[in-house]
Amino acid sequence: MKRFSLMVVGGMFLAAVAACHTDPFSVKPEVNVTLPETPAEPVDEEPGDTSENPDS
């Protein structure tokens, strides 16, 4: 019975700690940053020279 009551008290303690810490792993950003918007269509660039040794 003592072991069960300790588990209940421990569960209540963990519930109280979980209620206070809504973001325990800091997944929310610390600063308010606006990310740049990506263009609707990708920019079509001409491919460059992909050869590794241009002297040959």
C-alpha cells in the first residue's frame, strides 16, 4: 500500500510539473523571425560546365 501511495504522489508531482512546462524541449523559436518566401516557379538557370578536369 505504501508503494502504491508513493506512485500516486509521484504521478501528481509529475502532472504538476508537466502543467507548468508546456514547452519542455524548447521547440518554439526564441526570436520572432520571418522566413523569406520562396518563388512560385523555380528560376531556370543554364547549367555550367560539370567536367572535373577542364585541362584534359
